[in-house]
Amino acid sequence: MARSEKAGGDVRRTGLFGQTRMTLYASRETHACVRRAAEVLGLGSGSLRLLPVDADFRVDVGALRAAIARDRAEGLRPFCVVGNAGTVNTGAVDDLEALADVAEQEGLWFHVDGAFGALAALSPRLRPLLRGMERADSLAFDLHKWMHIPFEAGCILVRSEAAHRRAFAYQTEYLAQMPRGLAARPSMFSEYGVQLTRGFRALKVWMSLKAHGAAKFARLIEQNVEQAHALARWVDAEPELQRLAPASLNVVCFRYVGRGVPEERLDAWNRELLCRLHESGVAVPSYTTLGGRHCLRVCLTNHRTRREDLEFLVQEILRLGRELSAELEAKSV
Ligand SMILES: *Cc1c(COP(=O)(O)O)cnc(C)c1O
């Protein structure tokens, strides 16, 4: 949609041949799905400007403005900015209000990737974290993440129905609308996306909402956020553990540092520790690398998680870390 709205001329017919290069902007912490989109749309990943982030892993808005200005000066066509409502690595929420302002001033499409974070809007207490999200031209989020819906149920909201149709709808004889009967439907979903035949994914979402109510999902989301905050506090209280990012939503990133383990060995240690933890069957946290430092990444989206589970997780990580230290000491003697 962003491409069809912001390219000059009729990009659906001409493709991007002969077009001025169109550039889009997102933080370095943005999920690789945006790069994939740039590739699939024929824009090329070289058109995606990955911007630096601040200490809280939020996009540097000054750098965004500068990048847009630089590209304009070179005769390129900036067309889209992507904001994060919960980055994949740390759950950071970009300053969506500021991004919406930039998009408005620069005439860019404003897309928000809220894969899991957008669902926090269900909770009145957490909603302020997402301020500015409501100004997006398009917002993508997954119901199979924080709403516990069986795989898969991605969702996209688009502000302009007309822009949405302009990007995807076309007329065919065999699917033309009829005055009455079964083919008299008002419009088809295929006019709003790339799929023609499609499953009724919305049914399971609707059933879940009917069965449990939105308020219950909000409570469960709040529960995960509280658990993440508690885990962050326990990590902070343990001198052998080091937290590497703020835990604003439901993600806690930390690593085992032991007592004076040299920095250059910590990555290998934490990799080994993670493998042992997975193999032990006790817990299966994910992992990532932040600022070049490998760490465990605990992302809480399960309604069955209990605080005791997280306390146990911390104890196990400490136990495995100490076990590792002992082995290495034994080897070096
Ligand atoms: C999970 C995730 C995606 C990709 O989601 P899928 O719909 O599961 O492919 C994109 N962005 C973010 C921020 C995510 O967390």
C-alpha cells in the first residue's frame, strides 16, 4: 500500500522500472520482515535505511530526519517510515508520536510493526506506552503471540480503505459482482491483499474473544509485563547476572557474568549456558545479541507462566553458570 500510494505514477502497472529509487526507514532493531518486504516489493534491501538507536533501543529520531534529508538531497524518494511497538530483541517501543510527526511533515507512509507489542493496547494501564500508534497508516500485529491464538493469525489494520483497495483490488469477469445471489457480496477480502483463496483465520480470534472477553487478555498481558519486571529486579539483584536492556514490556535480556569472568569470554559462556539450559529441559528462553553481547532473552507471552517458574529459572541459570566456572577452573589447573 505504501509503495502504491507513494510511488509516482501507476506503480502497479509499470512496476519500479525507471522509477526514482524509493527509500524507507526503520531502526536497526527492526525485525527482518521489513527487509524481506523491501526485497519482495522490488525496492531492494539497499533502499532500507537502518537507523541507530538510543541506550533504550528506541530509534534515533534525529538520525531519521538526517537520513531523509540526505536521501532527498541525492534525489531519492523517501516514502515510508516503520516504527516499532515492541521490538523483537528487547520489546522497546519507538517514540511513535515523534515518528508520526516526521511522517506527516515529510509526507511519508507511517507503518507500525506491533507484532506482539500492539496488543498491550488492550490494557488501559499499558496503553500509554504505545502513544502515537493510533496515528499509523498501517499497523501489523500477531494474534498468535500475545493473544494465545493457535498459529497463525497475523492481522493488519489500514487507515484508508481507499488506499488499501487501490493497492490490491482488480476486476475479473469470473469474480464480478452480481446483483443478487451468492455473488452479490459487498466486497471480497482478495481486494485487500495478495491472497485470493484464504482460510477463515478470524473465526478462531472471534471465538476466543467471545469466550474469554478482551478484558481477560488485557489482564494476562499485564501479568506477563509484571512478571518481566519482577524477573528484571531479580536479575539486577544478582551480582553474577547482568541485564543488557530495559524491560519496558515483556522481554528481559540478560547474561551470566559470574565473578570477574573476562569480557571476551562471556559470549562463549552464555552460548554454552543456553545450550545446557535448553538440553536440561528446565526452560527454553530465546537469545539475541545486543551491542555485540550475546545474551539470554526471556520473552513472556504465556498465560501459564508463574513467578515461581521465573525464580526457578534464575536459580538454574546461576547453578549452570557456577557449574561452568568450576569446569573451566578445573581445566586450567
Ligand atoms: C514475531 C515478529 C515478527 C514476525 O512475525 P510472524 O508474523 O510470526 O512472522 C515481526 N516483527 C516483530 C516485532 C515480531 O516480534
